[in-house]
Amino acid sequence: MEAPFVYVVDDEPGIAMLCERVLSRAGYRVVTETNPRKAVEYFEDHPIDLLLVDIRMPEVDGFEVIQHVQRWQPDTAVLIMTGHGTVDTAIHALRQGVDGLILKPFKQGAELVDAVKLAFADNQKKRDAARTQALRPLFAVTESMLSEIRRAPLLDLIIKTITAQVNCSQAACYQKKNAEKEFARLAGRGITESMPLLDLISRANASDSPILINSAGPGDPALKALLTDLELGSAILVPVHHPSLSAVFLAARTESEPAFRESDLEMFQILARQAATALENSRLYAEQVEYVRQIEASQNALIQAEKMAAAGRLSASIAHEINNPLQAVQNCLHLAGREDVPAEKRKEYFDLARTELERLMVTARRMLDFYRPNASTQTQVSLVDMLDYVLSLMSKQLSEAKVRVIKDIRDDLPLVTAVGSQIQQVFINLILNAADAMAPKGGDLRITARTWENSVEMLFQDSGAGISSAEQANIFEPFFSTKDGGTGLGLTVSYNIITAHGGSLELLADRTPGACFRIILPTGGKQ
């Protein structure tokens, strides 16, 4: 590690030489100057660690020299020496923010070395205190940034936080465009975009290290020239590189504002990294939301596709349900229109036609309800009522398939919170599968329901041939079917619907004869 650099300013050459000899022996790098005006010029281009300056000098006194070094190099430690120590001098030194005072002449060289060490220590304490004071508010600020998941409000919050925490009037955030060397401005305040600014951003990104630039004081002449073109007094640029985000954060002050210090740089580094993490969290959250949206859309499409397939299987039965009342209405109207039919008989035919039309409307309404896309709102529903509705809808088809439905339903069955149309679709899938399993001879379908551990348990058991052990492991897989012409989606969709409601759908392999499917739905709905 390089030794600290001490710059000595004293108009007495003997004192300057003495300081250089004593401090060099102690391991410090030392440069002396007897002309305070040249010392002021030196500060502009050469960084120093400690200024050791005499107070009383002709033309330019020590306090004026201190003002210049604090302007250009605000973190430099300052130790003053004087042969006329007074209370007024000490008070003035404290107000200037100096780190120590030593009286001339020195009795021993060790006294000067100790004073320099103490000045370094006091300066470090001040810098640590400033750093702690700056970092303390970051805890609350970081929490607020990480809790904001919407990108636009987050970017606005980041810029507001930078200007407030770094105490600057201008701030911006730029993101690199993929593999190109161009940068897109994500957000900013107070600073106008220009070629010098983009050049500065590009240099910071290429350096891969934070940059602190002050227009007055030592530093890279090219960067200082860019700062002058932007009419800025100082700037901090922090590049942050994540796998999916390459960004540069900028904080800037005008020429009328005080220059940035090392504590500002350290605080801004932490703030920039937290801001980049918050942006990454926001991106991941947006991707997750979009992924869930796509999954939900696919799930709804799958449910609707299976519903239409089930509706197709019901179409023959529904055709009879519609055709029969239509023929009855046609015959009644034909008979009622004959002039040789008595008035009482005509009224009877009209009443009969009206009855058949109402029956037709009920059938059409049931089919419209079934074809209608699912509503996603859960409500308190009765499984018994939904089962009766489905059985009435399928009564003609079950009758033709020679399926006898045996119900064993408890009277005290509680309501469940569910999407009614989706649960009806599950019932239709299970009943149609049972009817297919018992074809062509038909058989019994036993449906039981009871309360079971804060849930409702329903069993659908047919008297068919059952499902082989080799097929049981795959029956809930999509596109797996045990019958010719099957879509292989009915049980998959049913399983997903019940699972989405916080319940379960399973095959009870030990229940014979036939196949037995068990549905469990929590009475409180989805958990």
C-alpha cells in the first residue's frame, strides 16, 4: 500500500525543510511549497492526502489555502501550524473543519509526527461519521424500492431517491441495448440528454468501476472536459451489470453546488446496486405475471375445448330433447288451426303447445348455460343442486345408454365455494366416462356424497369392466384415453378444475366392481 501523501505549505523554507525531513523519516511521501499561490494551483491537478499549512503567510493566508483544497479535494485531511496560537485561531480552524493544530516551533520531531497521525485519525472519523449518516436512511429507502413491483413507479421512485439521498439536482438511469454500445434512458430528472452525456455513460459502462468526477480538482482531463461541456460541477456514475440488466446510474451537481465526496460515492454505489436489484425483481415479477396469465388462458381454453367435446357427445340426446317438443308444437298448431275443431279443443291444443314451448325453452337455456364460457367468480353453491341439474340434462342420453343412476346423498351436505359451471363440467365428464365404460349393455352408476373432515366427499362408481392397473397411472395425463375416439382431456381438465378449487380428484383402485372416482372439495373453497 502506498504511503500517505503530505503536502506542506509554509513561507519559511527552514520550517518546510524540517517538516519534510521529519515526516519522510516517519514513512510519509512529502512535497513542500513556500509560495501559497503555487500551492493553490497544485491542488487542481494533484491529489493529496493531508495538507500541512502555516496560518500566517504574506498575500495568501493559510485559511484561504484551506478553502481551495476543500473545494477541489473535500476529503483531504488538514493540519494547521502557527507560531501565534490564540483562542480565535482555534475557533476559526474549527469552523473551517480542520483536523488538527500544532504550534511552532516544534520541540521534537515526534510531536509533528503525532500531530499528523492524529489529524489523519480525526479526518477518518469525520468521514466515517458522514458515511454512517448517509447510509442510515438507505435501509428504509431500500425496503420501499424492493417492495415496488411496477416498473414505471419504480423508476420514478429510484430517481427521487437518488436526488434526495445523494443531495443532487440531477439524476438519470441508462440501460444498455442488448449487445450494442447504445444506451436507452429509463428515467431521469434535471439533466438534458446530449452526445457528451452519452459518451460519459459509455465510458462509465466500459470502465466497469464507479467514477467520481469533479470539474475543479485532480482527475481525468477527458472526463472533466465532458463535465464542462455538460455545464456540471461534479458527477458520480455507477455501472451495474446483472445477467439480464446492464445499467449506469448517474448523480450530478451543478457548478454552484458543492463537489461530491468519497462518502457520497460509497453511498451512491450501494443505492445503485439496490436500485438495479429492484429493477430485476420488477422484471421477474412482470414475467411471472405474464406466465401465470398465459397458463390461465391455456387452462381456460383447455376447459372450454373439453366442454365443447362433451357437448358434442350430448348433442344426439339434446337433438331428441329439442325435436320432440317442436313436433308436438307443430301438431298442436296444425290441429288448432282447423275450422272443424271446437273452441274448447283449440284451447287445449294451444295450452299443450305452450307447455311444449316452455319445455323447449328450458332445454335451450340449459344448453346455453353449458356452452357459455366459464365465469371465474366463486360463489356458495350446492353440489346436490348441480348434480340434479346435470342428471336432468343428461337424462335422455343415460336412458338410451341403459344407465341407472343410484344416488346416496346426505341431507345435511354443506355448501361449497366454487365456480358452478366448472364443477358441472367435472360431473358431466365423470358421468359420460361411466356410461362409456358400461356400454353397450349399460349398468348402474352409484353416486354418493357425504361430509368428510371439513370437506365434501363424492364418489362416482360404475359397474363396468374397470381400469387396468397398467392404465391407472396415466389416466390423468393429457391425451391419454382408454377408449377409441376419446380426446384424452376429460379427466385431465377435471383434475385441474378440482385442484384449482383446493380439492382432489383420484381413482380408488380398491373399489370394485368397475371404476370409482372420488372428489373431495373443501367447504371453505380454495385455500
